[in-house]
Amino acid sequence: MAKRTDTPGRLDDAARAGWLYYVAGRTQDEIASTMGISRQSAQRLVSLAVAEKLIKVRLDHPIAACLELGNQLRKKFDLRSVEIVPSDPGSSSTTIGIAEAAAAEIERWLKRPEPIVLAVGTGRTLKAAVDQLPQLECPEHRIVSLTGNITPDGSAAYYNVIFSMADAVKARHFPMPLPVLVTSAEEREMLHSQQLVRSTLEISSQSDVTFVGIGELGIDGPLCVDGFLEKDEMMELMRNGAVGEICGWIFDGDGKLLDNPINERVASAPIPPRDSSTVIGIAKGKRKFKAIRAAIVGRQINALITDEATAEFLLTV
Amino acid sequence: MAKRTDTPGRLDDAARAGWLYYVAGRTQDEIASTMGISRQSAQRLVSLAVAEKLIKVRLDHPIAACLELGNQLRKKFDLRSVEIVPSDPGSSSTTIGIAEAAAAEIERWLKRPEPIVLAVGTGRTLKAAVDQLPQLECPEHRIVSLTGNITPDGSAAYYNVIFSMADAVKARHFPMPLPVLVTSAEEREMLHSQQLVRSTLEISSQSDVTFVGIGELGIDGPLCVDGFLEKDEMMELMRNGAVGEICGWIFDGDGKLLDNPINERVASAPIPPRDSSTVIGIAKGKRKFKAIRAAIVGRQINALITDEATAEFLLTV
DNA sequence: ACCTCCTATGAGTAATTGCCCATGAGCAAA
DNA sequence: TTTGCTCATGGGCAATTACTCATAGGAGGT
């Protein structure tokens, strides 16, 4: 995953080829001859530009069906905002589409003139969204992570997105210098009382807008896959009615945070208050249906970015 | 030009198809079967989405701005090619950046398989560019100098670049065995009628590509600094509207060669014909703004390598 | 100095896309 | 109803693009 930097000019070339191809609309043959390389090399540069996410495509048209679904959802659940993107029935990706839409929404918030605090959770979907962000300069804003950046084995949590975000967005950013899960409620108390952590928690509580992924439970869910919970712990949770999690905070089918030993060990900041702050959940996909519904009805989130299929499910239940 | 709005659903479909194509990365065949239409219709929807600018493509890389500027310049002045490099506001160098870019361009030409004639002018910028060239073997090409290699005091002209070029590039090279300035139009006639000079002039007129610097006038400009003109001659020229020179050929603010005693004494080859040959000007910097602009509008050159700041100036005037 | 491994490159080929044309449906005017 | 026009459609085909494979060049290790 680490990017090769041994040929720094190569990305420049890729950018140039990608620009000529996508923006200027030249063919790869023309690009090849203007850049003095072979057609195949031109093709490689173009796909490199795509692979490196130098090329950002966005669709600038409200699709009527999506808008309508969004409106209905917003009314039904009293949400602050809902964004629906088209479903792609042929893809099993849990990020495609909503990542771009979330990136656009993040960008809109960051382009506001007045200083804001933007909080981010964690997860693959959010990571994919942040990867879509363009370079932005917004020194007036603050970006804070709700979740710790250390995994159980002591390494940096890959899906902690604030570092990726810092690469793209020039703003003050505040990681949470904590593990994701600690060993006991007491340890959490102790860590949270440290000055550095306290001030980060304080900032997060003042968040104007928060972007969070919504994780489903299950042995294939992120908490297990990323090694935060053992299989038997997961089974125990699910027996107790848990259906989803946001930033590690586990909730049941009504979206109520569970009162159990796991939640006592979650070191994440509390989700910013939904009455004073916009908390946008980003998630789609059948496996997440129950978790998303619970997060909404339990008001763990008050805004949503999802896809058509998920929206239709939410309207039927 | 007015778009039909009688089928409002059509743009939605276009948006959906465009989304599936560009964001979800599906093929048009897949889109067609998903949407229940023929492949051709899917293709039409996708191109409609592009034509209606529903699809916004953005390149997130520093050189994107340069490419965009270059494109605008190329269109505005009908240039064959334009290359813009990032400006370095902290540097007052008139060569940094464009020298490397020019070297890359020279290299691209020299790597062409078919034999070409490459002509070079003179000047510090071009010298810096040639110094960036790697060792190349291209015995099939010919490299010719447009300008003489003897200064008024009889020594070799330091900024005559063909000798530096010969060090790096193994090709047949043709210096111009003349002074830069002669004493009269008659002397020029006589010298140009020599067999050796005539054949060199003949080669230069067949140049496929020409690289020239653009000199500004003024008592700090190259013509004065290098001792080709006296201060009072320079003042006289500037009173007559001269703003710049290429290979010693002095032109006014409209890029028209001046009809005066100095130009009659310039022994350089004529600039190769711009309708049949690519003549690339290499220059940047505030002091050269007027000269560059004149060279372009007067079509002394038909291609340009410069930096962002200069490009922005050229777009505003 | 030699060897090995890795990566970039170019050719060939399959897949995909863009374009032109003939056709026919829809619609307005006669 | 007929006529004439426009425009979407789908087939066919040429152009363009993506992928696979074998090879060459170069860095790094022995």
C-alpha cells in the first residue's frame, strides 16, 4: 500500500496523461506521440492516474428517483439531510458511489467560510470517501477523530481516516491518541482524563458536522475482521441483541447503546450530540440494512448517505 | 443549441448511465442490460451525460493547473504546442523549470525515429536547457544553429548553444560560421553568399523544429550585456518601439521585425517558416512579458515553453 | 564482477467504444 | 387520412482501449 516514491516524475507523467485523456479528450495515441512514448505506455499512465485516484469523477445531476427516495427518507425519520446515489446491482462493493457522494459532502462543508469543527469516525467506507477528496486548503477549520488510532496489536489503525484526510486537507487535525478498545472502564477513565485526550474530546463534542461509517456485527463485520473482537465475544454480543456499531459504540436493533462490558471498554469519543450537530452516517448494502436502520431510529445519526437499494429497504420497514 | 426538455426523464437516464459508467466503472454492455436498453442507447446516454456536462472530471495534481493554462494559451493564440511549468515565486532565475522542460522537449524530438532537422537559437535560457540534455546518440538527425558564433570582439559567443549541444548529442551539427552582427547589409550579403554559409542557411530553412530564446530589450537585456549593442543604440531601438529579439532579429510590440539598420546587420539565419515548421519559444519572467507576447502575436514563434506566471499574464492581455 | 529479481516496455490480441447509416415511430400540418 | 419532418433505435464496422505475455534493462545482493 505504501506508494513507491523512487520515480517521482512518474506521477507527474500520469497526471499529465490523465489530464490529456479525461479533460482534454485526446486519444491515447495522441498522448503517446505528444509525450514521446509508446501507446501502451500512455495507456499505463492513464490507468495509473486512475489507480492513484488522481482522476476524480463526479456526477453533477440530481437523479429524480434518488431525490424522491431521499425526500421520503428524510421525512419518515426526521433526518437533517439524506443523499441517495444510484445502486449498482452488479457490484458488491460497500463503498462505491457513496464514497464519492460523501467526499462531495465533506468538501461542501470544508468550503464554508466560517470556521467549523469536522469530526470523523472510522471504517472502510469513510476511508474510501476521504480518498476521493481533492487537495484543499482550509486552515480555519479543525478536523478531529472520534476514534483511537491504535489497534489491539499496537500498530496504527489503517482505517483511522484522519491521517489520510490530513494528506489531502490542510487544516488543523486532531487524532485521538488512544487505542480503540482498552482493557477496562477504569483504564478508559484514566486515559480520558489525560490533558491531551481531554482537549481532543472537548473539541469533538463541539463538532459542527460528523461523518461516520456504520458497521454491521457478525463474524465478517469490521470489528471481528480487524481483530478488535474475538469470535465468541461477537457471538455473545449478538445474542444480547447487538446489530451494529459506530466508532465502536455497539447498539441494538432500536439503536440504543448496549450497557455491556464491551461498550465500557470503547475508548472512542462519544458521538457528538445529535441535537446540536449534524452526524452523517455513510453506509449501504444488504449486510448493513439492520445496522443502518437501528442507527437511524435510535438517533445515533441524524443524516444519511446511502444508495437506492438501502433507501428502499429503509422505507419499507 | 437549445436542449430538448420534452423528455425530462432522459437526462436522468443519462445521469444514471454516466454514473454507472464513470463512477461504478461498468461497461456499456452491462449498463445496457441493467437499464434494459440496447448497448448503443447506453452509449448514447453516456455521451449525452458528458455532452451535458453532467460528468465532472477533475485532476487532483499540482500540474493540472499548468495543463489548463497551457490549453487556454494554445487556443487563444493558435499555437502548436504550449508547455507550462509551475512558477517558483521565490526564485528570480529566468531559466529554472523551463530549462528542464525544454530539455525534455528537445529529447522527445531527438528520439523520433525519422530523421529531422533541429535548429537552435541562442541565449541563456536555451543554454540552460541544453545543459540538461543527457547523452544521446542520434546520427540520423541534423542540428543547425541559426545564429553566428563570433562576438564583436572576435571571441566565440558563449551563449551559442550548438557546441554545448554537440557535447551531449551525437548528431551532425552545423554551426553558423559568422559573426552575430556584421557591419553592414552589404557585408551580410557577401558572407551569406559563401558556399558553406549558404548550405547551412539552406538546412536551417528546412528545420522541422526550432528552439529559440526570447530576449527582452533594455540596457540590461542580453544584446547590451553581451556587448552586441551599445547603450545608445539600444535606446534608439526602444524609442522606435522595439520590445524584444529572437536570434538578434528585433521586433516591435506587435511582433513585426523592425525595418532599421540593426536588423540589416543581423547575420543570423531567418527564423524557419512558422507555417511549415514548429518554432518553440522558451522564455519566462516579468522582464520578458512584453517580448514574449509580441513574439507570439507577431507569430515569430508558434509554440511556447514558459511558466505559470507568464502564462497568466499572456491570458490577461 | 556476476547473478538474480524486479519492473518497465513493446507486441499482439481481445474487449470495448464511437460513429454512420438505414429504419421506423411519433407528431404536426395539409 | 396523408404527407413530410424529426429523432430515437439498433446493426454493423472502424477506432480505440485494456489486457496478457515475453523480453530487456537495471538495481541490489552475493
